[in-house]
Amino acid sequence: MKHIKFFSILLIIGILFCSFGFYSNICFAQTTSLTPASEETPPVGMREYGQWLDKKASNIKKNPNASSFLPSKPDAPSNLKIVPGDGSAHLTWDAMPRALGYSIFISENGNKFRLRLMKPIKNTDISFGVLKNGKTYYFGVIAVGKGGESTMSVQRVIPGIKKNN
């Protein structure tokens, strides 16, 4: 029992020394840099590393054109068009930079949208059938990327049979 307490105390002291930057060259023999080799190399100790990250973050806030560690969100899909058909609707939109896929949503009132497809799709068009002719539907498209999701682009459609004159 005495040995366990002794080693526990040594472990706690070791953690404290490493976390406050003492003996950082022993505690952290290797570091992984999040920055390209051309940029400044981060320091090894935990305290110094935290200060270095804070400095980097404040530089990014001051300069919005500076590169950050996180990818940015894709823009909302543009040029969303819906062509109505007999009980159907065909959606098309422009491909967006940084988008890995697109999530499709549907609403019957334009307020409460529900996810129509469980997984994002990669193509920029899709057709939906089994819609009621004469009923208004709202379709929304969101671009999904590494940085998150875009805002939703929304268009309204009323499926129906076209009359020939």
C-alpha cells in the first residue's frame, strides 16, 4: 500500500511539472506542428505552447485574411431551380467550392423543414416523385463540407400537369 501511495504522489508531481512547463524537454520529447514547415515552429513546453497558440489566434482575429487551422464552411448553394412535373419536382443548383455533398430538405409550409434524404448527395440535381399536384412544397438545399454546413437555399414549387393550348 505504501508503494502505491508513493508512486501516485510521484506521478502527480511529474504531471504538475510537465503541465507547468518545467522539464518540458523531458516531458515532451517530440511535438507535432499544426503549421507548415515554412512558419514558426511551436515551442515544446505546455505553457509556452499555450502562449504561442494564443498569439496565433489573436493574429488570426486581427487579420481575417490569415490562414486558420479550421477549414471554412461552404457557401450556400446558388442558382437553385425547381422544375415542376406531374406529381414530381426536379431540383438543380450550382456546385459550390468546398462542398463535399448536399443535404436536401422539404417543407409543406416553408417553416418546418425535414430532412428528405438521410445522407448528403454528391451530384447537383435530384428528382422527387410522389408529390401531390396543386400542393405547394418548399425544397431546401444545404452544402456540406469539412468546415460545416452552409445556410439553406430555398425554392417553392407546385407540381401539376401542364395544359397544352
